[in-house]
Amino acid sequence: IGEYGSLTGATATFGQSSHEGLELALEQINKSGGVLGKQIRVITEDDRSDANEAVTAVQKLVNSDDVLAVIGEVASKRSLAGGGVCEQYHCPMLSPSSTNPDVTVEGGKVKTYIFRICFTDTFQGRVDGKFGAGQGWKKIAMMTNVDEDYSKGLAKSFRAEYTKAGTIVDEESYGGDTQDFKAQLSRIKQANPDAVYISGYYNEVGLILPQAREIGLGVPFFGGDGWDSPLTLALPAAQGNFYSDHYSSEERRPEVQEFVKAFQDKYHKTPDAMAVLGYDAMRVMADAVKRAGKADRQAITDALAQTKDFPGASGTITIDTEHNARKPIVFLQVKDHKDTLYKIYPPE
Ligand code: PHE
């Protein structure tokens, strides 16, 4: 099996956490005999948080290493890039955590070889919009990274839902390389919103929140799963803020508690969402190979498509006709440098 991820670069905690989860699952699977009488070997490629590197990495895995299937990526832009290669060479790909709708369905057409074990941003944006309205925030400002498919897609879906109940008083955009957000934040302060929605990644949030404090913009900030990182939890300016996510380590479900314990025993820290999704992706993949009954790309593709009621640590996983999974969304609040469970939204 091939794995590609951002082990280094701008969003390195995404790739690292996902990889740690995957490794834990791999160890458990191989310890209990592997699949089809063999041990599974995973070949891991670092794409350095770069979409072009993701293409090169997946080409190597699919064409030189001759892997049976690919697991990756976390970030949607890189899953879209790597997914193009898998689709071209008829190699199944399973994304643990990319939520942009286009990853599996583009222009109304379901991609044959691409699957994911998470919900999409059509759902996440809707939940985030409902959450904002439900908090009593009547005026919201938005900040969108126009270089990321994830951020643009989530912003679109959020806007569509939130405007049913409230008013968007300012929309600011930025590029992926932005370091100084003061111009955007000053305009937001002028617009006087009740809260600010950032559909970006943790590395951007890590710059925006302290700068908002500096200019005296004291309203709550909230966002989507892209906020999830140990670095967000550590940030003083993030305390009290909210984001939607795939799971909470505080959930009582036995699958969660068993996973959290195994992860803590191995890595001595609490797993984030990428870790649990990397873990589940590896297990769903191994289960698909088992059900395929042979080491064959097409048979594994068919088995992935038929995944039903898989008891994942991140929730029950059924792959639907659009190659997505329907799962609940949790809202987390950053509190005392921890992600505390605030609210759960059931799947639609
Ligand atoms: N959903 C994000 C994307 O599609 C990636 C992500 C997943 C980030 C899970 C954090 C947690 O780009």
C-alpha cells in the first residue's frame, strides 16, 4: 500500500498525525496475521505540503513501487492532485480526511477509483453555518484562503447556510503565503461583526488569531476541521474559540476509547482527528483487501465501494454511491489548551 502525506512543510502536523494513526493500525493488523496470509507493507512518501510534489509522489507509488492501492491525502488540494494520477492509472485511492466535494465527484461524475472515509464540506459548511446562527451571531465576517480548494469550498457551503439566518458583513480573502493579516483584520473590525469565520488551516489560524488580538478585535472566531492541530490548542489567542471536526477524544463510544488508549500507549499523546482518520483509513483498506480476496487493484476498488457499517474509531463507515461516508460532526471548543467537546451534529 502506498501512503502520501505532508510529513513536512506548511501543514506538517496533518501528515504526521495521519501517518501515526496509520502506523498504529498497520502494526495491529500485521500482528494479528496481516491479510490474505501476508503482512502488509506501507511505502510512505512525503509531499512537503505541496500539490505538485503530491503528483510526483503518487506517480512513484503507482508506477514504480507498483502499490495495490494508495492512502492519502489530508488536504483536499493535494488529494485532488494525487487523485488525478490514481484515476488515470486505475489505482484505488482512499483519502482519510479530505472533505472538498470535488475529491470524489467532479462535474457531476463520480470518480471510479477515489474514495474517502469522511464527510464532505457540503455537510460541514452547513453545520458550521447552523452553529454560527445558533450561537446568536447575527453578523459574521469571513476569511477565505483563495489558494486552497478546501477553504473556498467550505466558505461557499457556509455562506449558503448562514445567510438564511444572519448577515455576512465582510468577506476577506488571502493567499496561502500571507503572513500579515492586519489589513483584512482592520476592515473586519470596521464592519463590526459578532464573530469571524475562518475556513482555513491551522497554520493560517495561528497567524490570524494573535494579529486580531493585537489590533483589538476581540470577537469570537470559529472554523472547520482545518483548525485541528496541537498548535491551535497551544495558542493563547485560540482559547475560547470553536471549530467543527471529525471526532472528539472525549466521546464515550468504546471504539474511541480503545483507540485513544492504544494511541497514547504508543505515542504518549492524545490523538487528533487526522490520527483517528489515518488509523481508520488503514483498517478500512485492509478490510477491503481481505474482502477482495486477492491482491488486485480492480478487486480492491470494488471492495472499497462496498464498504458497509465498518466500525471505525471515527464512527461507523459506509461508503455511499458518491464514494463518501456519512458521519456525525462534532463542535469543539478550545479550552485550557485542550479540545473540549461542545456539541454533536448527527449525519444528514
Ligand atoms: N478536511 C481538510 C481538507 O480537506 C483536511 C483536514 C482533515 C484537516 C481533518 C484537519 C482535520 O483539506
